[in-house]
Amino acid sequence: MSFTTGRHTMRTEHLDRFPEDWQPVAQVFSALGDTTRQNILLLFEPGEELSIKTIASMFALGRSTIVHHLSILEEAEILSVRRTGRQTLYSIRYDQMLGSLEKLRLYIEADLNTLATDANHKREIT
């Protein structure tokens, strides 16, 4: 559904309810919206697992603050967790981030295709 005001037409179909299939995308982008969480991700070498202790030692923040940031990254499914004994190890889930980027890319691509089609249609008319 669209809504027109003057010269502007807006998509309004998702104002009442955020699309469920976009929820994981929103979680990923929300989690990545904090520089501390971005810095945590940048610590990882490809395929590497890091412990809370190792991650926390790299920051001038309390352990509970780091655990909070790790929880957000885990909740967004950006990090996977493996517990071994008393140690908790984190690793990056590239598939989740790539999936969110792909969904955004497809959305943008569809809009660009619509713009190109509309522009071609206008040229044909004139």
C-alpha cells in the first residue's frame, strides 16, 4: 500500500507491523550500530574463537559491559557460542551477516529496477 501527499508517495504497509522476515536484518544492523561491538568483531581472525577473558582484556571496559555487548551480538546471531568446561568461546557467524546484507541488497536492487523501468516508461511516453 502507498500513501501520497503532494509530490511524495510513501510505502505505508509496514507502519502497523514490522515484517517478520526483516526482524533478523534489523537485529544485525542494530547490533552493528555500536562501535564497541564493531571493535569486538574486528578482533577475530577468520575462523578464530575468542574467550570472554581474551576479548575483555582488549578493552578498558568492565567485564560485565563486554558480556552485555557479546550477548547482543549473540542474540543477533552474529556470534556463535561454544562452551567448553568453564570457558565460553565466541566465533563469528558470517552467514548471518551475509544474509542480512543480501536481503538489503535485493531490496535496493528491486527499487533501482523500478526506478529504471519508470524512467524508461517516461522516455517512451515523451
